[in-house]
Amino acid sequence: MTVSPSTVPDPNAPLLQLLLRARTQQLSLADLFQTAETLAGAGQKAAAVELYKTWIAFNDANPLLHLAYFNYGVALSSAGDIAGAMHALRAAIRLNPLFGQAHINLGRALEDCGLIGEAVQQWRVFVDATAEMTPDKLSNRLLSLQHIGRVLEGAGQLDEAEAALWQAMELQPSRPEAAQHWISLRARQCKWPVTAPSMHLTMRNFMDAMSSMTIACYADDPLFHLAKAYRYGHRTVGRPADLAALERRPVRMKTGTGQRLRIGYVSSDLRQHAVGFALSEVLELHDKANVEVFAYYCGDPAPIDQTQARIKLAVDHWRDIAGLGDLEAARQIVDDEIDVLIDVNGYTKNARTRIFAYRPAPVIVNFCGYPGTMATPYHQYMIADDVIVPPENELYYTEKVLRIACNQPVDRKRAVSSRPTRAAAGLPEDAFVFASFNGMQKITAPCFARWLAILHATPGSVLWLLAGDDSANERLRKMASDAGIAPERLIFAGKAMNPDHLARIGLADLFLDTFPYGAHSTAADAVTQGLPVLTVAGKSFASRFCASIVTAAGVPELVCSGPDEYVRKAVAFARDPASLRAVRDAIERQRETAPLRDMPALALRLEELFWQMQNEAERGETPVPDLRNLDIYYEVGTELAAQGIEFEDEEAYRARYRAELAALDAFAPLSPDARLWQGDAP
């Protein structure tokens, strides 16, 4: 029974008075919850625990006693008493065996104690008990299945994890979380196709579930990537409800004043990570008389590694904002009077995109961390290069595109071990070694078929891949065997420390890039170690990035116009080692002069671009992202991407979109946009 506000106990009253009311049944359940929450919020966790314990002891006839036990468990857990919390949660379940949230929390507690099997079993108990589904059990059953999938994946039980996630997907097909995880899990195991429509799940469900990163592995469709990014940002970030809580700072006039430009890099990856490696030397080379550099770290707390320690020394100011809320972090950036704020995460792990939604700086830039457009109202610029985004492809991006020589910074100071022998790396001494060190999630069925065709045409050659889990390795070997390729011709490289991995890369003869999501920093590592990288340039950011790297290394002849040329060139290089030696010699000869490794020029160019952005802001010319018709492009892209066309030329690609847009316009007129629809027939 809920009492009127005037009778709600004062949480500041002496604890003995509150305990007396609990003992004499004068404290309602609602008042118990409110008072205990207030006590805990004031730092009096022990008092909240004592109040729950007393109330439960003297109100055991209450029909909602299981709720009191549940909250008691939460209070105990918050106070650090995990064993007590588990006792309380089990009591809640005994009183109400179908209390889903208690099963979930108890499973999480068991997981935190390292009891993975017991945690999965706890969630399975609830899943089995709710086979006859009712609406009030749906959410907790779904959450239990997702937890089972997550924990089993972490334990390496991938088939069981996949099965649990499939149950969650069929339970609620419109919810994307389980399907997104399921697709990612299958991609990492090279289980093709990564989508499997059923009676309950349509292809549209899978298209909706794919993340902005996953879709780049699935389709070379920059318009769909654009629309997917827009949809993700709009639905998961949106406009902060408290947007007015942050007072924005107007543009500060800096041009011609002699003041330094204040630039801020925001990233969760300023550490031992590909992005941390890439930016280390650039940050060191910034001209501190020209720019004042702030680093905002939003990653997981961890012991400082050498890369992070180096970055801290390179910047003027280091800010750890991981523990701050989005609004608090935005206020910190405003207080620092940042002129140009660089988003180095994009839509990647641990991104804090909502910070940018507050617009804490006059200029916001998308650079380095995410292979595509952000498609938000507040990312005004994107830094790319002429290969990744040629001028005619700017329509695939909502930001104004500014360019550097190559979008992949490298660190010329990275430690590299002594190169091992082929035998030490498990490679045959006299074979032609094709290699691909991309993650297995980037390998697609057509890509692997091309590799097998190359192996078939070059007897005695081998393919050297980064190892996945054992089942994925064996799956690829079986597919090779089924195609008539001896499975031992696939060799898997195990994990190695970064200096050791860099050293072994050069043992291969030719790196075979993946498509449509090509190598990024991995390609730069390979070329830096003298290994030629053969790639196909598609239409999207992710499919053109590797072409940018090999072009910047001075060997554009390694960029293929399509999959057929890719196979022909790979075979030709294996059959004519002298032609490949000429490429290797060119890489070595240009190693220190090609744009790929010219970091001083890159740092200078970045500063020029930052000042250009500042000048445009001072003139009131900061670009406004064009978001027109992106919902329409999403609908069209969903249908077209589901057709599974791997590669097509630009003209055919755009013609497909225009035809679909025309059909939609014939049904209900579309507003013109600056992309493929100007209100005309295709």
C-alpha cells in the first residue's frame, strides 16, 4: 500500500526510529524502497542493508516479500557483500520462481565469482520455466538468453552461444541486439552465409541488426553504410534530453592573434591499440607553438602501457573522462575552450558519441578511428584522402571532406623484433607464401573462393592466415579440401607480441587483402615491413582504405580494378617472382620518402586543415551536414544489400539506386537531395 507523501519517513531520522517502524509493520514496502534508496544515495549503504534485513524479518507475510528480498540483494551487492546478495536473490526466487530479474542478477553474481557454468545454468532455469511465454516474462527471458550467449562465447563454447542467441532472435525478431551478436559470432567463425532467414526471421531483420561496422564486411554499398550510420546515430544517440544544460561557447577569434589553436582528440584507444600506435608520432610532431593539444581518454581503466605513457608525454593536456558522464565530459571540453574537437572513435567500441551531440566545441571532426561517415548533425568535417574519397564520391558522406596525403598515420618508432626464419614461423622454406593477416570476420565466402582459386593455379604455394578459434581454422581447411586444395596448404599464425608479429610479416611473399572490408593498419604494417599488399578498390571507405595505403607507399600497381584482376595479378606474381621482386625493391627504395611514412608532413597538413576549419568557423562558414532522405536511402539500401551483389562498377551501382528511388517517387513524390535524387527520372 502506498502512503501519502506526508507520511513517508524521513531518511535523515535516526536509524533506530526507522528500524522500529519496520519491526512494527508501520513501514510500507514503497516507503522501504524509497527510504533505503535515499540512504544508499547518501552513502549510508550499511544503514540501507540493515533496514532491509529488519523489514524482511518482521514482515514475512507480505505478499510482495520477494521484491524486498530482491532489493535487499541489490543493496548487499552494492555494499560489497556478494555472498549475502546471492542468499537474498535465492530467497526471492524461492518465493517467486518466475521472478526473472532475480534469476538474471543471480546469474550475473555467479559470473562475477567466476562460476560460469552455474551462471549459465541459473539463466537456463528461467528460460526453461518460461517456455510458455507471457508478455510479462518476455523481456527477462530474452535477457537471459542474451546473457547465456555472451557468457558461453567468452568461455569459448561458440556453438552453444550461437544456439542461445538464435533462440533470443526468434523470440523477438524486431530486437537487433541478439541478431547483431549472432551475425558477428558467425562472421568470426567463417560460417557462411552469416545470415539465415527462417520462419521467424526475415532478411530485413538481419539487415536491421547489422552494426555500422559489420555491414562494411557484408556489402560494398557506401549509400547503405551512410544510411545505416544515420539510423544508428539517430536511434541510439539521438538528441540528448538535457541539451540545454550545456552552455555552448561561441567561436573564439584566433586568426592573426598569435594565439594557439586548441585541438582535442577524443578516443578510447589512446593506448596499446592500432589507433594508439597510429597517432603516437603524429601527436609528438604537432607544432606546439601553433596548436595546443588536449587528449580526452574514454577507454577502460587499465595499467598505463608504453603507448599510453608516450601519448601522455606528447600532448599538452591529458584528460581521463572515462568516469565522467556525457554531460560532465562535454563541460570539461567547454571549460578547456577547445576550438576543434576530433572524434577518433566514431561508432566503435567504447565510443562516447553523445559527448559530441552536446556540441562542446564549435568544430567537430571525424578522423582516424572509424571507416565511414558519422551521418550526424554535429560532425561537420571528415578527414580522408583522394584515394579513399575521390571528389565524385563525396556524396556518400554527410561531412565536408578535407584531405591529407594518406589516411593511415604510422609510427616510425615502433619496436620490431629480429626477423625469424620461416621454419621458426612454421612456414616452408621454398614455397611461395600468400598471406592475409586480417581478422577472420573480414573473410567472406567469395573472398575465400578467390584465395582457393589462386592456390589452385599456383601449385606448391601456401596461404598464411591469422589463426581464429580451432573450429574456424578447421572449417577453412575443410572448405579448402572440398575444393581440391590440400588442407595443410593453409597455415595459421598464432598470437604474438606486436614487435614479434611485425617481424614475421615480412616472411611472406604477397599479402592478399580481403574485400569488401580491406586491411587498414594491418596493410600499413605489412608494407612497412616490405611485404607487397594486393587489394581491390571498391566504392566504400572500408573497401578503398587499403588502396590508399599501397598508393601512398608508391606502388599503385597493387590496386586492382576488380576481383578478376586481383586473381590474375596474384597468380602472375607467384609465377614470375622477378616481377614481385621489382615491387619489393620499389617499396624498399621509397620507404622513407613515400607519403605513407612522411609523418612530419602529415602533422603539418593536419594543422593546416584545423586552421582552415577555424577560419571557416570565424567567417560563419562551418558546413552543415546534409541529412536529407537518409531514411529513404536506408529502405532502398536494405533491399539492395540483401541481393548479395559483391562487386559492381560505379555506374551500375548508382543506376540500381536511382531505379528504386524512381519507383518510390512514382508512388509518393520524394523531396530532392544532393545525392542521387534531384527529382528527375533515372
